[in-house]
Amino acid sequence: MYLHIGLDKIITYDEIIGIFDLDTTTVEKNTRESLANAEKAGIVENVCNDLPKSFVVCEKNGKRKIYITQLSAQTLAKRIETPLSQKQL
């Protein structure tokens, strides 16, 4: 299954390691440092035009990638819990 995380970016469910809320997780110094190090390493991609609300940590073919998105962690989690095939149209 696929998950739309912002702008034109779509990832597969099996790539996702975790979905995190920016407001609650960046309170910790370790998280801020990890995100800063990931950005320096060039593995952070911003997929939003608005205020970022969450980040998604992914791994594909042994390569880690972090996506910053304007969608909330709750919204992304709901999209995973209710795939399109199960939604009422």
C-alpha cells in the first residue's frame, strides 16, 4: 500500500520506520540533534509548503530517509489504518 505524505510524495507502507509529531518529539535534545545530523547528511527531504507538523522516518534498500511534512502524525496514522480499499466511497 501507498501513503501520500505531502506535495507529490508517496511512499510505501513497508518503507516506514516511524511517524513522529514535531511538537512533542523535538522537545528532547537528542531528537533535535538527530534531525540536525540527518539534515547535514543530506537525508532529510521537506515535502511541505506550510508549517511542518510531523516527520516520517523511512528506509528503502538499506538507505534511510526522513521526510518533513505538513500533515499531522495523527492524519498519517489514520491513512495507514484505513487504506483506500476499505473506505466508503
